Amino acid sequence: MDISTIIQILFNSLRTGSIVALAGLGIVLIYRTSKATNFAQGSIGTINAFVAGYIAHATGLSIWTSTLIALGTAFLTGVIIDKLFIRPAGRTASPVNKQILTLGIILILTGIMNMNIGILGDLFTPRYPEQFISSSERVMILGRNIQWNTIFIVALSIFLLSAIFLFIQKTRWGLAIRVTASNETAARLMGVPTKTVTMIAWAVAAMLGTIAGIALAPRAPAGLNPGLLIGTQVSAFFAAVFGGFQSFFGPVFAAYIIGFLLSAGRYGMSSYFGQPSIIADLIIYLVILIILYFKPFGIFGKAPERKV
Amino acid sequence: MQTLQRILRVLAQAIRKIIKYIKDRPQMQYILLGTVMFFIGRSILLGDTPSNADYFAQILIYTIVALGLNLLLGFSGLVSLATAAFMGISTYGMHILMENYEVNYFLAALIVLIFAGGLGLLVGVLSLKMQGIYLAIATLFVAHVIGELFRSFEAFNYGESARISEITFFGETSLSGYAQDDRIYLMGIVAIGLILAFVVIHNIVKSPSGRAFMAISRSYHAALAMGISVRRYRLLAFMIATIFAAFGGILYLTYMQSTGSVDRNWNLELSLILLAIVVVGGMKSLPGMLLGAAIIIGIPEFFFTPFEEFLQGFGPLENISLRGFDDIFTGLLIILTILFYPYGAIRIISRLKHTVQSKFQNKPSKGGDAA
């Protein structure tokens, strides 16, 4: 194995890890603020990635502009879902019921993506959107051609993730998020607008999922399709559990670890053993499950207190 | 005239006695229910549109799977997203065992059930140590990996559906899905499976384990304080749910004589639909599962398609398609049930029963309890 292969694997894993981290941070944000495991994260991202792909295809706008428009629709999607479905469930709904609500949202979004009425049929046609930077723009790094697009996606993700961390740690609204995450009732009594915080968490999560979808779609095997983010979502959930749902940083760190393990494992499995790359996924996730068996709250998490 | 009255009185008494006999024996009710279902299926098969029988068989099979899932979701408050994947494992497993290794039908079914139970045990042991919500994450991963594995290997026909020619019982009787008469027998097998599933789940729910499940579903902490090993019972519930899913898969293969495909049948969507059956039918209710399956599978299949054809009859709507509406319908039903009617559709029936009874007995209506 020469240095250029290592570079290739490294950049692949950074790309995968970035996409997983974006989706995973959205899941953790929602889990911390509204106590719901959001299984619809992938579907929300996919449906808005479709919007970006369609706008770029139909109006000839660049993928940058269409992404900005899709981020707007993603914001709306998040707000609508929170207003219509999550808030009416209220604080009294059990975590399982909220989980089931997000599963119902998956079905609704899948149904919308399958619809074929008027513009919708055209909107949700599988297609390959353009990359942010054309794949012909490459740079030579230690004997390997790396696409500028890959570097851009990694840089964008790291920028977004750091911006969100700074926002959470340094600003008043970030404090509101942290307070809501730690104890919603107390936060509300202290005058924190928890409803707005929850709504913004959903909107931001939807936007993060959308960026993940748009970044993934050009090189996904089937392009934009309703199942685009399923694999990413599985990794994102594992990252969230592995890093610990109780911290914001842990899941992001775990996402890059999982991204690296997956890229290296898949490469090794297909080039050294000649087996389908899914076997590598299977082994890696099984190992993570076994680690979680001994550290049930993740590598950075701590056990939550239980009150009767 | 008097003789007629006497005959009527004797008849009424006999009917009352039979009703009382059945009421006292829940097993008899399930057998009756299964028989009625079989005759409905038979009349669809012998009617004008025998192709509808496939959907009817699906309703019965999904009811069986939902019965197992109900124990997991309704009684122990856990969500599994791999139900469809476990059904897929059992159809492909049966196919491989019967076609490639020429194993006897019943032996193959037994192997598949044990395998599914073992897999459920493995996944459960690894994920149930953590909080309850983590099972959903682990099963999401299991479903994803199983789907990809099916697509990657030739033994599973790369995830495409594979047909079996016929099913041979006891070495001589063979049933083929192509023959009209045989399909009636196959429907009978599905109905027997339904009765079996109902009776088994009924006995589990009424046993000491069932009371433990009930305690866990009411209050996790109280159950823990009473000395119930919540983790062990959750594991048991998950294993039973996977075994029931595998049983449903076996019946699917038996009736459809095809393994079904990973992309069209054994996907996340079906797992969610099965969840919807449990939620909409009414968690913790057994007859609710049949009602839920009839609503979730029946209404889209039997009403949406004719409605689409009806709409296409109008000039400007010629090319209209209602694709996707079935999922939106199911998703909305899940959300509305959770938000506004947590006891599910079966509650409507039990309330109706109470209203009717109180009308006849002139007692004030108290409203029904959840069945």
C-alpha cells in the first residue's frame, strides 16, 4: 500500500465523516432540545436536496444558488414539522411516542417523494445534481489527484460545525440551547423561550441534513433518490450513540472515526478480500455495538440520572 | 302458533348457550375469527377479482407479524425497524433451504424460526443494555445491512424476488400458487397460521410473563422496583417479535410462492407500515391488529386504486396518479393516532359496544375501556 492510496482513503474518510457529522449533529441537536430521536433526519435532508437538484436543473441556476434556496425550504420544513407534529405532542409524550411520530413523518415525506401530481413528478425525478466545484478541478497531493470539491465539502463542514459549536458555547442563544438541553422545565421557568429554541433546533437540523444530502448526491450510486441518506443516517445514529448523546462534541468526533473506519474497511474488504464492501460495514458496526455493550452511554457520554 | 313460539324459544336459548360457550373460551373466538377470515378469502378467490385475494392474504399475514410487534411496541415500549428485514430473511432462508438443499418444508420452517430467534437474541443482547430507544437504532442498522447483504450475493438472487414452483408437504401433497383450488388451500394455511398466532399471543399475554409485560408498559420504574428484570423481558419480547416476523415471512412465501424483493417488499417502508398497524389498530389490543391491518393495507389497496380510475375518467385528469398517497395516508394516521387517539381504532369499537349495551340496559354510558 503506497502513500497515494493512503491519501485517497484519508480524503474519502474525511468526506464521509463530514457528511455523517453534519447529519449526526442535527440528530443530537433535536435529541437534546426536544427529547426525540429524529429518524426523519435523512428524509428531511433528501426531500430538500431534491429541491436543490430540481431548481438547478429547471432554471439553470448554479448549484450554489439552488443550495441557498433549498436551505430556505429546509428551514421551513423544520419549522413546519416542529409546529405541526412535535409541539402538539407536548412535553408529556413519552420518548417512544415521539420516536413513532418521526417515523410517521418519514412515511409522509416518502409519500411526497413518490407523488406524481403536476410539478411534483418532475421535482422528484432521480437525477445527479452538479458538484459544488466541477470534478475536473483537481489538486495533486502526494501523488494523488484530489478533487477540490472533496476539500471544499470537508472545509465547509468543519467551518459549519465550528460555527455551531461557537454559537452554542459563546452566544446568549447558545446558552438558551444548552439550558433547554439540560432541563427544559427549569429553563422555561427561568424565562428561556424553549419553544423557539426547539423550533430553531429543528430548522438547523433540517438545514444540516440538506447540506449532507446535496454533498452526497452527485457521487451516490443512484444519485438523488428517496433512499439517498439512509446509509448516512445509520452512520449518523451510530456516531451519536458512539460519541454519546449527552455531548455535542462526541458525536462529531465519532462521525469522523466512523468515516475513517468505513473508508478504510471498505477499501480493504474489496481490494484484499474480494468481498462486497457491505461486509466491512457489518464488521465495523458490530464492533461498535460490542464496545457500546461495555460503555452504554458512548465514549464521551456519562450516564444520565434517573428519577422516579 | 304456540308450537312455533316454543321452537323459537328453544332456538334462542340454544343460540344464547352457544354465544356464552364461545364468550367463555377466547380460543374459540380466535378459531371463529380465523374461520370467518378463511371464508372471506375463499369468496374473494372464487369471485370476480381473484387478484384481490393477494391483498387479503397480506392483511392476514401482516396481522400475524403485527401481533408479535405489538408485544414489543405496545407492551414493552420498544420500536423495531427491522421487522420487514426479518420477514425477508425468512422468505429467502426458506427459498434457499427448500430449493438448494431440498429440505422438507416443515424442517426448513423450523430452522428459519430458530435462526430468526437467535438473530433477535444477538441484536437484543447487544442493544438492550442501553436505553430502550437504542433498539430502534440497532434495528435500523440491521435492516440496512440485511438489505445490502441481499443485494450483494447471488444466493439471495441479488435482492430480486425468486419464485418457488410449488410447496410439497409430507412428500406427496404439493400446492402450487397457479392453481385456483390450491390457492384456496393456501389461504386456509394462512388462516390457520392466524389462529395459531392469536392463540399463542393470547396465552403469552395472560401468563405471568404477560403480567410482567403489562407492568413494564404501565411504569418502567415501578416494574423495576417490583423486581421484574425489565431487560430480560424486553429481550424476550424482541425475540418473540422476530420469531413472529419470521413466521409471517414463511406464510408469505407459502401463499405468494415468491420470496418478494428487497427493494419493493422488505424495505424500511414495510417496517413502518407494520408499526402503523400496531399504533393505529390499538397498542396492547389483540383484535386491534386485524383492524389495523385492514385499515392500513385494505383502504389504500381497495379504495385508492378505484378512486384513481374514477378520477381518470374525467377529461383533464386523464393522467392523474395517486402514487405516494398511500404512504401519506399511513403516516398521517400514525401521527393523528399518537396525538389524539392513543388507544387506537379498536377503542371506537369498544365504545360503540358500550353505547349499544347501555341503550338496551338503560344504564348511563360510561365509555369503554381500552380493549
